[in-house]
Amino acid sequence: MLLWLLLLLLAPGREQSGLAPKAFLLLTPPWSTHFKGQKVTLKCRDSRYPAWGDVSWYYNKNLMREESGEIQIKKSGYYKCKTQVSSFSDPVHVEFLSDWLILQASHPVFEGDKVLLRCLGKEEEIPSEKIYYKDGKKLGSTYSTEAIILNSVSLENSKYHCTVSRKDFWSSWKETSKPLRIQVQELFPPPVLTASPSQPIEGSPVALKCETWLPPQKSDTQLQFCFFREDQALGSGWSSSSELQISAIWSEDSSSYWCQAKTVTHSVIKRSLKSQILVQRVPVSDVNLEIQPSGGQLIEGENLVLICSVAKGTGTITFSWHREGTIRILGRKTQRSLSAELRIPTVKESDAGRYYCAADNIHGPILSKLTMVTLRIPMSRPVLTIRAPRAQAVVGDVVELRCEAWRGSPPILYQFYHEDATLGRSSAPSGGGASFNLSMTAEHSGNYSCEADNGLGAQHSDRVTLNVTVPVSHPVLTLNPAGTQPVVGDVLELRCEAQRGSPPILYWFYHDNVTLGKILAPFGGGTSFNLSLTAQPSGNYSCAADNGLGIQCSEVVMLNFTVPVSRPVLTIRAPRAQAVVGDVVELRCEAWRGSPPILYQFYHEDATLGSSSAPSGRAASFNLSLTADHSGNYSCEADNGLGAQHSDKVTLSVTVPVSRPVLTLNPAGTQPVVGDVLELRCEAKRGSPPILYWFYHDNVTLGKSLAPFGGGASFNLFLMAQPSGNYFCGADNGLGVQCSEVVMLNFTVPSRSKIIFITVGVISGLLIILALAATAALVCKFKTQRKSGGLSATGIPSYGPNECQGPSLSKPFRTGTQEPTHSEPPVLMDLQPVYSNVNPGDSGLVYSEIWSIQRTKENLANSPRMHQEHEGLTVIYSELKKSHPDDSASQARSSDRAHDDDRENYENVPCASSALGH
């Protein structure tokens, strides 16, 4: 607390603004609301803590008699105080309530502070549910909370209250506190912006100050300040300093300025009013123009610098430069300085004259005096021209070398050069050009140049090349490679060269008086022409040379060529789309180009089949009778002595018809029973893949299976009914169906089994569960058997090759069984129930297991075990009870009488929960 007061005394505050600092009140305990009968201590404090002299206390604006620094109160109302060195404190409202429930807020509270709200019940002993509200709305999840904290409160006029749910032995009720307005005090007033000086002169510094103050209780609060011109922040933005120093202010900176102050936590932010700052400007005076180089004497091509300056003037000054007699402004610059310069690079003769400048800072332009600039013109780069009696100079001609500079002060001295050697010199006293004559020899070919000098620096001309031309001699044509036999596909080089002649030389190449092409030899010597032999190039070849002084031709060279064979093409012609063993195929090999005779050879893989000659060229054939070993890659070769060429490989597949398949049963030699899976294995020892296998039981198709890579195939049969009968299979690879021999199975049925019928009521109920997918007429064809619920399906359509229907019996296979098997037909209705009996171990109960299978035509060849793996599989158990012989006598007589002694009867009863558990 002492530190607060010390900072308040040292810091600029309300005393500097002519106002005494406020006193402030402290409450003990620090709550603004209390129960009636309680007492609260009020303490009055000021900047000279503790307060000096008497203290004035006010209750509801009425002066109280107390004069001490502390008083005790127990009446509701507004209290404030004043010391001898302070102004009135902010009034504090203290309330004493006789309610059972009150809401208390901590005191004092300033803007941005956290506030503690406490819901307090009189003589509260039992914990109760407390809920806090702001302006009638619940504050979050505040159940059973003794107190809550409000973060960063502001000067808003919100109302708060709380509720408590109370209970006793007989009843429950809710208590609500009186609404409470939190007494939030201003943390600091809006800042005030001041400028020093308030009307600055342009270019002078200005200090901006953002003034506000904190109450003594909050003197340790850190504030940040930011200054603005219109809406643009000045300086580096937010800073802890309340002052901003502007090093230089200009007339365009005249605008509205304001500032903002905020706490470091950004909880409270306030801005000042706008202040208008007008910047005063000083007019320019004493304008002067300075020229560099000094004296105004320049050589053409140098840089001219014009410096314009003023003795006085503030703000942005516009400088402009002018030449007497011209309206066009040479240059213009606007900047905050007392001088500016204009650089004119590479002055020329037309830049000579008198110059002046002007300066203006919105009070009107002020002109300087006139200053003279004179120029001397150095030599321009001379131009050398060579004048000859003809377009192409020849040995013995006299040529004129003329050198001339278009600009430059006279007199001018010219010098002439051949390469780096001086030929001579000539003077032009009044300017203009000069000439030099030269008689040509063979050594005078080369580069010529000249030089011009008037004492301000010598200038050299560009080099001019002069060629003294020598006519070409007869060229010689040579062929490369020489002495070999060129063939089609080779590159033949034709070399033509003239031993004498001035460059450039243009060479022409001919074949039987037809121009092949031309090539320039810019530096003399010979040149070559590459000829790609794409056809028979036999004939006469020659060349010619020309350098502009007459054409010279070579002697004729004659060539004879042989064409090598091209890559042959092999075609295979068969009597049918798919070659079969025994067919005769024709292998035809043909090369589209090649000099005859051509020898053709035929290959199967890497083995030679035979050869055939084509004396007049083109194609040859070879016939081959196919066997099973002739499948593979075929190729051919063509050769006419200039290099053999191989064809691409052609693949031939020879199809072998299937042999008669063999049907085997697995497991073999065992006693299959109902519930086993019997594997039917069908295999043809010979035959080209793919092979389609069909499986049959008593001329009824069980299914089919594809062996895409040959070999055999299996079909798994789930034994759900009596499987006695004849089994066989068929194999087909598109070249005819072959059938296996018949395998016969005999099963023995135990004597205790009896046939029972499932009651019509149970069947109807099961059909409803199966979504009415099967009709009642189909269901009546199914019957259950003891310990095997499989009904043999009837009316199954037969699928498979007709050649395998009704084969002869062979290889009988007898076996005993306890339960008949059931084989599923390859095509079912969309929804078909399958039945089987399940005995859970109770001798008095048997459950009927019903499988509902959704089948499509794509599942024709699947084994019966796929019932258990199908996605749409539904299993329902129906409880059966054993019927008495008396009750089932009529049913037994109407059923299969041949097996009446060997079967027991069961009937369906409703499923119990215990049965479903099994």
C-alpha cells in the first residue's frame, strides 16, 4: 500500500491537471452485501495514506458526525468520504438484508478485474444446490458451487442473483436472492492527447503525450499507449511510454491526432478525443544554380551536373531546371531538402547555352540567375569504305580506301591500316574525309581499318574485310569408303575438292545429271555430302565448284549397288481358327525388299524345321503336319548374302482333345454318413486347358467346375439324404465331351429310423418366416427323417452335355451308412428351405433345423456345404416331440408303408426359449 502511494506522488496525475486526487473506501469484510445485524468497517484513504487531519463522512449525501479514518456501519445506503487533501471518493453502496439467501460481490472492483460472487444462506448447514444467474440467464454449470469468479468485468449495468434448492424431512422449496448490481469503478479515465508545440514549424520536432491516471489501489497496473494520425498508427505501435517524439513534422502531416491507452492484459482499452495539429511552412528564398564541371566548359560526351539550392525554405520543395530559349523542362524533383541536382549524361553540341533553375514550396516559384555552358566536339567514330572497279576485287586492281568522320572539330588526321600494319596517312584541315589508293596483290586479302584524331581523342573505324579472289581449279570427286561394295542402308560420303580457288567456294553434287545437293565451303578447301542409300543408287556421280569466277566440274565416277534383304514377315495359315493335332499348316516367309536369290529358313523355337529358296526373290512356304509337341514360337530367316534378317516370333497353340476322365471318391473305402462331405474328383489325363468338368448323380447334374490350367477338378457333396445311386462325370475343352465310367454307391439305413412328417401348421409358420419365398405346394413335397432333416429335392432340371446322359454302370462301390445324404441341385428356386433334425441330447426332444438359402444362377456349381457360408443363410430350430404310435397310426399308414417298422414319428411343437439356447 505504501508503494502505491509513493508511485502516485511521483507520477504525473490529477494534481498536474488541477484536480485533487480522489479518496477511496475500503470495506472489512470486503463484501457489499451482508445479513441484517452484521457490522461492516469502512476505512477512508487518500494519497497520504494514512489520511492526514479530519475525515468527512457522508451517508446518502448527508454529512455524518464521525471524523475518524475508520467507522463501523450496519445500515444500508450509499457511503463516501473526503480528506483535507483529496476530493470525494466514489460512493459505495452497502446493503444489509433480512433475507434467508443473499448474493455477495467482492469490493472494491475495477474495470478488468476478476469478481468473486458468493451465494450465502443464513445459518446454512446442509449442502444445497446453488445456481448463479446474470440478467436472468444461468451462468454455465454452477451447481453446488459456494462461489464463482467473473473474469474481466466492465462498467455494464448487469444484474446478478442466485438460487438455492432446500429440502427437509417433509418438503422441498427454492430460495432466490435479491438481485445485485456489481459496483465496478473506473480503472482509468479516457486519456487526453497534448502536442508540444501545438502549432509546429515544418521540419521541427513535435512531442505527443497521452495522459491518464490510475487510482491508488491500482497504481501498479501496467498501461500501454498507442498514437494515431487519422487511422494510421505512429511509431512502432503499442508501447509502455505515454510519450511519442516526432523528429520532424511536415505540412502534409497536418491532420487529426489521437491516442489509446489499455492494460497489458487488454481487458480495458480507452481512446482520447481527436486533436488537430496544423504545421506552419517557411517560403523559399535566394535560389542559386551551380554547374559542374566548374566554369561551364565541357567536352561533348561528358556529364553535365546542374545543382539548384535555396538559402531558406521548409517542407517539400519542388526544383526544376531550364535552358534559355526552350519551353521544355529539363528535369523536375520534389524532396525535403534545401538543394537538388540534375545530371545530364553525355552532353552534345545542341546542349550548349544558358541555364537556370526554379524552386517552389507552394508559395510560388523563385528563379535563379542564368549560367553559360559551352561545348567542344570530339571526333566521332570514322567509317572506312573500299571502292573497287568490280564487285569482286582481283589481283592487279587498284582500290580506293576512304575514311570519314561525320562529326568532330577540325583539323582531323586520318591513318589507314591493313591488319595491324600502317599503310599511310592523310589530313583534312577543314574536316570531312580523306582517301588512300592501293594496288591489289594476292597478299592484300585481309582486314582494313582507319583512325581519326582531332586532339580530343582518337577514334577507330570498324574493320572491313577485302578478299582478292582466285578462280577455282577442276575439283576431284572421291567416294568414302573407297573400294567397298555399298548396300542399301549404308551412308556414302561424296567428297569434292578444288586444289586452287579463293573462298568461299560453292560445291554441287550430281547423280545421273540430277542435283543431290549443294554445300558452301566458306574458308576454301573441299566439302563432303553424305548420301543415305535408301534405294538402288547405281549410276554416274559427279560434282562442280564455283567461287563466282566460273564453274569447274569433276570427272564422272560410276557405282553399282546390291540391295540387302529387309526384315521378313512370317504368317501361319491353318485350316481352322484353332489348330488341332493332325492339321497341316503352311508357314510363309516373305521379305519385301532384297536382291535375289533369297534363301529362307524356318524355325520352331530354336530348332530348324527346313529351308526354301526364292530364286527371283519375294516369298517361300513350308508345310507342317501338327502334333501335340508343335505348340510354341515360330520364326523365319531371309538371307541374300548381304546379311541375314530374322522375322518376329509368331506363337502357335495346338489344341489336344480331352481324354476320357476318371471319377474317384474321397474318402475312399470308408463308411460315409449323413453330415459328411464326399469329394468327387474328376480328371482327364490329356487335353488342352481350359477344361470344364460336369458331375452327375443318376443322370441329374450336380454341378460343374472349370480347370483353367488343365488337370482335374473336385466337387464337394454334403451328405444330407440317402446318396445311393450312380455317379459319373464329363470333361469338355471345346473339342468334344468325354464321359467317365459310372461309380455306384449303396448305403445301408439303420433299422431304428422312421419317417415322420412335419405338420402343416409348422410348415406354414416357417414359410412366413422365410418371407413367403416358397409356395405351399413346394413345401408339401418335403418330409423329415429321424436324426436327418434332409429332404431329397425332386423335379431338379438336368444340366450338362447330352453325351453323358444314361451311361452304363461300372465300378460298383458299396458302403453302409447310418443316415441318408442329401445333394443339392445345381439350380434352386430363389428361396428354398432345407430341413434336418438336430438332437440336443434329450431323448425326448428332437429339433428340426431349417436352412433358408437364397441362391442365384451364378451359384450353380457350388457344393452343398456353401449353405453354411452364404451371406443370406438363416437357421431356424423348430422343436419336435415324439408322437405315440396310436396317434400316428393313420399317418404311418398314409406314408411309406415299406419302411413303417424302421421309422419313428415326430411332430413339430412351438420353439421354447430353452430349445433356442441349444
